[in-house]
Amino acid sequence: MCRMRNFLPAGLVIAVSALALRAADAPPPSLRETINSLDTPQVQKAVDALQANFLSPSALDEESKQKAMLEGLLRRLAPGASIITTDSAKTQPEPVPFLAEILDDHAGYLRPGKLDAATLSQLDASLANFTEKKLPAVILDLRSVAGGSEFESAADFARRFCPKGKMLFSIQKPSAKQERILTSNQAPAYEGILVVLTDPDTSGAAEALAATLRLNAGAMIVGSDTAGEAVEFSEVPLGGGKILRVAVSRVVLPESTTIFPGGVKPDIAISLPPGVLAEIYAATKDKGVSQFVFDSERPRMNEAALVASTNPEIEISKERARPPLRDTVLQRAMDLVTAVNFYKRQK
């Protein structure tokens, strides 16, 4: 090996060494990757060898193999298949309330909370207000919107932003003949800069809305990957309070682009620590969302404070013993809006 290396150009030696280092640092294949690399005879040979040689034959009786197969199928088909309880099927998370707010006089913020007719009416009123005030941008917050399979409602929301005549998405079942196509059948209510916020709790119809807004309304998505559940589910009772939940149809965008199971990927990836968003949403009920986006001016020592024998700098330091909550995802969206708006003004 050393003698051969003497005949290799220096650049090639470096390249080969770099490849070797990368190969050495590469993580070992996962169990799924290893199993996927086996052909049918290899799979059967492995199963037969387990059946004949494993030290505990009872672990490989027919019932155990059936359960193992079901477990494997659910793992591979997730999030398109799962077993839930009747109690969890009835329990739905409390949606966050609708919120509309103007941020820094140049962006309208909309948080629908859920996708239904009542919220759509509130959205229409807010968009009319934003248009009247000539706001150049709208930020649509779909984080934690568990949209379920109300895809008709998602299409209604999309029609407020997408050009008339555009195909929004279709809902396809395994049979190609069973397909519902949803299009935009009205002029958009808003046509400015559009930014959509997403997170792993953005699911179902909300994912379809985010995806079609990016495709048809030029929306930019900021946040995290969505849940990957843009499907319609069927629930099969198994008895004993257990239900098999299985995907039976899926949302497909134009040109056969699917959202299930990979979800919607953001254009700018950023996330909040666990629990922070819920805390922010709870606090916005009374004070709005601006307080979590913009920093307030820090109080300074002045003549009035000297007369009153107080020191506002010390007081504010006590109040800020805990770092203030900040919605860094929304902050990044506002930065994006500012940059795009500035670029447009320069053209």
C-alpha cells in the first residue's frame, strides 16, 4: 500500500483519504435499512433460521409472529396507521383562539387556531382590514393547527390567497377513479407577501393548506416539518376499547406531489423549545403576540428617577431574572418580510 501511494498524485491521495475518513465516520445502517437490503429468499432464510434456532420457541409461536408482524407494519406505515383507544379518539386538544394583529405597521398576523366556517369568517374580516390598511405582508400561523381531514375547509382558506382557476390539490384513494379535485373558484382576497408558520403539530388539512399556499400563492414557509398526516383516516373497532386507525386516501398536489408521509418541509427551518409555544399562545389571550416579537426599550436612569430615589435599571434587571419569552419563529418570519419588502421597493 505504501509503495502504491508513492505513485499516486498528491491530490488523489488527499481525495482517497477524505473518502476513507467519511466512510469510517458514516453511521452503521439502521435495522430497517438492513432489512430492506435483503431479497425475498434472504428474508425467508432468516425467518426459518430464527424459527429453528432461537433459544425460546414460545417467542416464535403463531400468535407471537402475528403480533410481531402487526408491530412491524404499524412502525413502517406510521403515521398512516396506528392503534388508538376509544378514549383518545374522543379526546381532542383545545384549539387556540383566533387572533389577528398588525405587527410593526407592515405585516398582518393571523392565527386561525382551527379550520372551520366560523374561523373563515373571522379571517375574511381581518384580510379586509389588512387590505384597507395596505399592509404589504401577511403571516399565517398554522402551528399547532390539528386540521383533521376537513380538506374542503382547507381549500376555502386557500382560495383567499390563490389565483382563480388554480388547482389546489386532489384527494386520491387507491382506485384512480376515486378522486376529488379542489380548485380555486374566486379571486383572492389578499395578494401581498405571504409567510406561513408550521411545526410538527401542523397536521391534516392544515398541511394541505400550507403546501398549496406555497405552490399556488408563492408563500414562504418558516418553522419545522409538519406531521405528514395529510390523509383521510378510517377507524376499525378492534374490541376492548382499541381502534385501528388507517389512512384510506391522501392529499396530492398538482404534478402528483404528495405530502404523506414526509410532511411539508419549511423553506427556513427553525423551531422553539418544547412547551414554549403553548406558553406564548396562553399569554396572547390578553396581550397579543407583538410582545413576543419585538424588544421593548430598556429603561434608563434619568432625572425623574433620581428625584424619586429609584433606579429603573435595577428594577428591570429584577424583572428579567428569567429571560423573556420570544417567538423566534415569528421573529424570523418578520425578518423575512422586512427583507422581501425592502427588495421589492428597490426594484
